[in-house]
Amino acid sequence: MSQDPKRRSHGITTGPNRAPARAMLKAVGFTDEDLAKPIIGIANTWIEIGPCTYHLRDLAERVKEGVRAAGGTPMEFNTVSISDGITMGSEGMKASLVSREVI
């Protein structure tokens, strides 16, 4: 499974032309063993200022543990998050629900 050329992450981890991508990933702690496995992206909307999403940091860690246990390499990335508590009473509150469609 780990060397399957049909795997999407195979395109960024294999061959001499992808050496810069591997170098970047190794610079942040990935090993050759990590890069030989399927890379599984984990989107996280965690933000420190939002009580509604604050727990997602710990949840993402558990998801990453599960990916590792299943033989994959987890790669977490963040995306936009909004806190109604911050936008209340401002112009930003008019865009709160609309922004959720984008997220």
C-alpha cells in the first residue's frame, strides 16, 4: 500500500523532481518512513479565541494518532474559523453565517 503510485501523495514524495517538496517536509520533521506512507490531510478550524472550536486541537491530535495507527502519515492544516462572540455588535456579525458557507 505505501508504494502505490496511484496514491495522491505519491506525486509529491517520489522522484528527483520532487526533491524540493521532500526537503521542505523533512525540514518540519517528516522522515523518509513518513513520506513512504499515504499522507492524510486533517483540516482543523481550531482557534484559541473561540470556545466553540477550542476542543478541536485535542480532537485533531486523536485523529492523527488514528491515522498513524492505520499506517498513514497525518498532515494537519488550518482553515478559516469565525467566532460569533468576537463579531457580536459589530459589522462583522452580518457576515458570520455567510462565512460559514465559505468555510
